[in-house]
Amino acid sequence: MTAVLQVQNLELQAAGRTLVQSLSFIVQPGERWCVIGRNAAGKSTLLRALAGLGTGLGANTQLAPIA
């Protein structure tokens, strides 16, 4: 199966603090993922980066084409 989303070594920073460092994961078809955390923890920043709307430092992110 082809991965729906693959992320390797994602690093995110906002307001001078590190949100994630060296984050790598693969989302397979049919999987459901949840992002949880405290207010202002960086959840929206992470999702924007994964959608290609933000900047991920040194990341290799691949989205599968929509069929």
C-alpha cells in the first residue's frame, strides 16, 4: 500500500520555542490520527505545516495524490 502521508525529520518552531523536533511518521490508508495538546501547544501550526501551508524546518513531507 502507498502511504497517504509520510513525514521525515520534521522540526517546527514558533515564537522562539521548539514545537517538534525530529518527528517522523507514516499514515497508511484507512488509519485515523488525532492531534491533542494544551492550548497554544502548536497543534494548528503542525497541521498547517503538514498541509504545506507553513514552514517545516528540514522536513521531508510527502502526500499521496488524491484519487
